[in-house]
Amino acid sequence: MNVVQKTAAALILALATAGAGAASAEPFAVAHPRRAEVSERLHMEHARIEAARRTGRISPRKAAYLHRKVMKIGREARFEARKDHGVLTRHHFRKLNREEN
């Protein structure tokens, strides 16, 4: 191998290692009980919306609107959890549950 190939190989290895380190540097407790409950409720809400749309109880437009609202709550949950190392605080958990209700 010449110097350019060795340098390129070292650079690729460094980038791969840095990417893996960055991914593990952000501990994200997906299985935390409060996050799991919020995620499960969001999943069930999506299923209810789809069932209502399929049976004709709501229009496709209304279903899309409701899906967007549910996704907004999910984004908010991820944002709040990211601030606290992947864990939803009780305050944010209660706030998200009120929004889901």
C-alpha cells in the first residue's frame, strides 16, 4: 500500500469509529417506563385513527390531521427525553399524557 491508500484507510477507519462513538455517546433510554407508556399510547392512537378511517367514521383528511397531531406529540416526547438523557421527567410525562387525552 502506498501512503495515499494508508491515509485513506486510516481516515475511513477514524470516521467509522467516530460515528459509532457519537451514536453511543447519546444514551437514549427507549425502554424507560414513562417513554414506553407514551410510545405505546401514540402507537395505539395511530391504530385507532387508521381503523376509523378504514371503516369510514372519519374522512382521510381528518385522519391525516389527527396523525399529524399524534406525530407532534411523539416529536415533543423525543425532544424532551433527549434533554434528560433519554428519560422523560414526571412533569413532561404528565404533560404529554394530558395532550394525548
